[in-house]
Amino acid sequence: MAIEAISPAPLSGVRVLDLTNVLAGPFACHQLAHLGAEVIKVETPGRGDLARNLGASPDLSAHGMGISFLAQNAGKRSLTLNLKHPFGKEALERLVASADVLVENFRPGVMNRLDLGYETLRQTNPVLIYCAISGFGQDGPMAKQPAYDQIIQGASGVMSITGHGAPTRVGYPLSDTIGGLTAAMAITAALNGPKRGTFIDVSMLEATLATMGWVVSNHLIGGATPQAHGNENPTSAPSGTFQAQDAPLNIAANKDEQWQALASLLGRSDLLADARFATREDRKANRHALRAELETVLTGKPAAHWVAALNANGIPAGPVLSVPEILAHPQVADRGLIARFEPDGLGRSIDVMTTGFRMDDVRPQVATPPPELGEHTHDILRDLGYSEDDVQRMSEEGAI
């Protein structure tokens, strides 16, 4: 598929320094790259982003281009700098002078110990937008604790309300991703604000909690203790996952008229007169008995039949698909969500996700594949005014 760019891109002319690793930070900067920002990924010499060694392909990981890295680093340039070396620090400071945004996800205090924290760097660039992403935020009793997605899912309460037999982890790095989206949103807001230095403190814990509004508010306002409800919608019934003849399907008869239409379509109008199911609250209290009654009919025909019939009668329903199934579905496959690249040195093409939105009917996309470690180091350093001799010396001393 040919890449169609938004012109002009919303963040065209914005330079972002991506000092992040693994997921939350790289994902945030990936969104900015798709919106047109120039993203320079600053990596540790010889090692780079840990995600370069992660993913389902051992061969790609051994090449330093692990699938976990490929997934969210297209459109970036890679510069290797040893931030513990004076030359490496100097190069970063030169970059900062030309940058609009710096994003890092070190543990709180690490950048200050390197003498590269916000208060130091703003002396070089007073209008720098500095975004620090961490597990718990820059202060508080848990601030210095290590935090990965699994840790945040557990600490946030997500695992306590997920699955049938809690605690259960959500099947993808939910908190990392939410943290990255939160950072990208805050950065774009700061770019749209007055020209001034800005320090953005993104807590993955707080970002995750902020998306749990209904669950948290039921506790804070309604006094309800959040619980795991499996595939059931705790706010209504019948609303959840039901078994058809060949596969499960989701039904969301959340309104009284949808419930009545469902009972009629299934030939179970008798249930409308059953006291157990008379009101929304009655149906919620007796949801398991109600599901059993409905499945006496639903299991008689395939899920695809019921999805079509239910939707045709104004009853929201949908299939329960695997990841390969939805990626192959025309709803996704025909809308340009997936981009294909031919990275040098891999000997194969790669397909990666773009963004979850279009602008003026154009999907934001980047033009270049994920970079090899340090692929653009020499070019960037020369642009910063370093001579060939300077670059050679930096290389010999382990600064790049």
C-alpha cells in the first residue's frame, strides 16, 4: 500500500528527542512521529532500546531488530550516545538546544544524577517541553520503585476486576500503552500552549486509573466495591458473551426495548413475563439464569447467523474474533491501518500498525522503517556541527 501523507502534517517542524525504552515512551513518540514530528531516538551505544531484543522472532531479536522494537519505532532516526561520557552529554545538550520536546522514561532521579535533568536542560533551551514517564510519578512513596506494565496493572486494581477468577492480567501491555497515549496527549497540548518551558510528569499508575472512571466512580460515589465480572457487562443484562452453536458472540441488549426485541426474536417472549427479568435490576441480579435461558435458543444456530439477525433487529451484537481474524477482516484490512516497510538488512518486509484515526480521510503514516541501532549517528552529529575528526574521536572514546 502506498503511503499517503497528511500535508502539512500537524507536527511538521517539531523536533522530539526520544530517550525512552521498551514501550510507554517509544509508543508516545511513535504517535508524534505519525503526526509529522522529527523524532530522534537516543540510544545507548552497543545495546540500544531493550525492545530490540524482544518479540516472537529470535532471529530478528538477534539482529537487534526485535519485533517489540519494530512495532513502535518506524519513522524515527537512531543516534547512539553514552550519556555518562562528557562528549555524549555535550552532544545531547547541542541536540536539546535545537529540540522542542524531550521524552524520557528513566526511573525518577536518573537524569538528575547524569546532570541532564529538566532544570539543567532548560538552561540550554528555556522553552523545552520535557516529558518524564514513570511508573508512579516523580514523587510519592512508590516513586523510586521499578515499574513494568505487569506491576502497574496489579497496583492499579486492573487485575482485581479482570477475568473470571481475579487477579487476571489484561492480555496486552495496557498500562504501558495508556501511559504512552497520555504522554502524547500532554505533549501535543503543551506544543499548542504558550512558548515556555514545561515539565510533564506522566504516571502510568495515574494514567491507568484515569481511564477507569466508571469503576472508580462506582466506588467513590456509589460505595460499591469493584469486582471481576468476566465477560458480563456489570451495568446491564442481558449484556455480555453468549454461546452460539459454533462460537461465542457478544450481545449488548442494554435498553429495555432491545431486551424486548431480543426475547421476541429468539421466540422467548415468555421471559418478558418472568418476574426474575422484569426490570434492569432484576435482570442484573439474575443474569446467569437469564443467560442460560437465552442460550437454549442461541446454541441452535451459528454465531454468524445470530450476529446478522440481531443487528438487523436493532439489537447490538458482534463476533468474538482472534487477532489474526480481525486483522484479515475487510473492516481493518481495507482502511489502511497496517503499513508495510522494507528495512535494509532484514531481507524481508514488515507490517506494523499506524494510528487509530484518520485526518481529512487520510491515515497519518511515517515514511521510513524502524532504524538500525545508531543508523543516523554520523549524519545527526555532522548536522550539529561536529567534524569527521570529532566523530572519530567520540567513537574511539566510547561516547557514541
